[in-house]
Amino acid sequence: MKKFTVLLIIVGVMVLPVGCSQKKNTVTAVKATENTLKTETLDIFAMDTYMNIKYFTDKDSDCSQKLQNEIEYLESIFSVTAENSDISAINHNTGKFTAVSDDTMSLVERAVEISEITEGSLDITVYPILKEWGFTTGNYKIPTQKTLNDLRQNTGYQNIALEDNKIKIPENFAIDLGAVAKGYTGDKLCDIFRKENITSALINLGGNVQTVGTKPDGSLWNVALKNPIDTEKEVCVVSLSDKAMITSGGYERYFIGEDGKQYWHILDPKTGYPSDKGLLSVTIIGEDGTLCDALSTALFVMGEEKAKIFASAHNEIAVILINSHMEIFITENLKDHIQMLNDFRCQIIA
Amino acid sequence: MEKRQRIFWISLIILLGICGIWIAVSRLSVREGNYAVVKVDGKIICQLPLAEERVVMIDGKNHIRLKVVVDRGSVFVEHSDCPDKICEQKGRIDKVNENIICLPARTVIEIQGTEVDMVDVVV
């Protein structure tokens, strides 16, 4: 009898925790206001990335088709590899003006403007160097110093000539809109949502996030930021509405060279080498997706000190910098919208 | 009670205790109701409940096959024929809205479920 009682206790101890359920950082998904809205999602592989768009609507419309058409159209004109794109036409017609679409003209003009305000930290003419490193093909290699010096002679955004809807670059130059195209595409998709009177949408273009309005229950969208040295974990969550949040980091695309060093895809136009000035990731938050996309690259190239100065001088954006010591710096305008995770702490940029 | 009998009972209690803790921990780590949705080129191929262990072979685009494993409440790509292996390197995912992407195979494995995390998306 005694033995039976002991066994009963053991079994009881085993069964008790199994029946419990764990709820950590979770909320019930079903909200009353969502019942009248349909959730629509769109998944597309375009611009060399996976795009996922989610929106909420109470009507039957062809919005998904419009979004897909816009993405495919913008990819067809911005692609650096597609034969018939505007960018290929410019790159194959060097030394002469090439007529381009309004969108290409608008985006190249914007990229040149941002190159100027960032003193060349963003430069869409760096493509020949990017190609030499193998980041466009996956055939990675470390170019020689001489090759880089030679290629750098054929770069410089100042050499892009703009006239009406025509663009000209010098011989041996090539441009690539990879640093700005997804931000611009996100802005155009937001325009479609506004025209369709859709007030709740989350656009994720391969890590470039843009939000429209709030969630259907009126709460803000929560966008988490990856830990750049352990990308399965997050460092913080930012609550947003009607804003883009775009991150650039060396961890996104890199290769390990024969010398054992890590070489990432964000190149410093002034040296031709991967930018390595103390930053692991740069996140820009703001209303203008094109600007956020461009500045995430430009501030990464600037490095920690210059990026802090730039961030504190531009109130139209909010910035999160993570340096190589895993110190996190944020702009003052973000402090009420950010929640740190996993014991990370942040410092305000002065 | 004899010494040998006592040792037997103590060993049994320890063994059962360890088994109980192991079962409890593995059950607790599974978020009931969550499942992995596998999409190829935007089309849903299958839905795999995270509570059921299984191995599934997925035929992605460009003749790339992926071996997808659901185990201990999470899902991961054990093997892919793709050249970059980024999907394999991603490791296990178990939270709603997390995903594994294989660009060459145009395949996405995404966690969905009745419970959602505080986070809507990760960048």
C-alpha cells in the first residue's frame, strides 16, 4: 500500500506540469474589430528578395493585383540585370543621354540628392566595384588594391548627368539602385493603399518594413530589430504607424575570404572596401521610405561618429546604431517608442 | 525496508522524476495550435502543426528539394539543394511571424497560429 502511494505521488508530480500552458509575451490574436475585416496577404519573390505584404480590408477589391503589378513594373525598370530595364539601358549607353521613365528619373534624382547630403557615403555608381567583389553573382573574391584603384576611377555620383527625363553616365561607369529601390517601392505601395482607402497594412520587402496606419484594433505595429551578432534574437521593439523602418547591416550578405576575414556587401565608395567603421547595423525610421533606405546604407558607411552627428542634426528621422561592442545608440525622438529586449540597454545620442 | 529495496525505490523515483521533467519541458515548449506554413512561389504547399513531429520533403522551384523537419515545437530546414544554404543556417523557428526563406527555391516556411507574439515583424 505504501509503495502504491509513493507511485501515485510520482505520477501526479509528472502529470501536473504537463497540463499547464505557457504564455510569454503573447496576446490573444482575435480582436472584436477584426471580425468585420478580412486579412489579405501577398507573397512575391522580386528584387532578389522575398516580399510579404499583409493588409486588412472590408471590401472585395483587386488591391493585391495592383500591388503585384506595381512591384513587377518597378523591378522591370530598376533591375540592373534585366536586359530591357531603364538601368540596363543607361549602363549600356554610356557617354550618351538615355530616355527613362518618370519613376527611374525620380529615383535617380533622389539618390543623387541623398549622395550630396551624405557627402558621397551613398553612391549609386559603386556598382562596378560591387560586381568585382562578386556580391552581384555570388562568385566572391577579394580584389587586388590595383583593381580597386582602377575601378574607383570609374565611380562618383557627381558624374551622373540629369536632363528632363534623360540620364547620362560617363564611359565605363554603371549605376545600380539596390540601395534605394526597395524603399521607393515601399513608398509606392503605401500610395496604392491610400488610394484604395486601406488604413491598416504591413509591408515587408525583404527586411525593409513600411507600415500603413495602425493594426485593425488601433494599436501600433511592433517591429523588432535583430541582434546583428545573433540574428535569431532581437535587441528591441519599436512601435510605429505610417512609418518605414529600414536596417542595413554587414550580417545581411557577406562572405569569409581566403584570409579568414569577413567581407560584407556594404562598400565604402571612397575606398572600394567593405565599410568597417565600428558599426554592425544602422536602422532608420521615418515617413519617407526612400530616404530611410538610402540613409541606412549611408550612415553605415559614415561610421559611428559621423553617423551620430548626422542623426542628431536630422529630426525628420529616428536612428538606432549598434556598434561592434554591441552598444546601442538611439536618437532622442525614439525614446518613447522603443522597448529594449533581452537585457539590452540603449544610450541617447547627444 | 532492506537497503537494496531502498536503493531500488530511490533510483526509481529519480528516474521517473527525470522523465517527468523532460516530458513537461518538451510539452511546455510547444505552443499549442501554432503551425508552419510552407509556401512555394506564394502558393501554400502544406501546413505542419508544431505539436506533431515529422519530416517533409518539399519540391521548391528550380529543381531544389528541401528536407523540412518539425521537432520539439519548432521547424527547421535540415537540408536544401540550394547553393547558398542560408535556409539551413537560419536554424529553428518557433514564434508566430518568424520565417525561413530559401530564395533560390522560392520557398518560405512561416509560423502561424492562434497566438501571436507581441512582435509583428523582425528586421
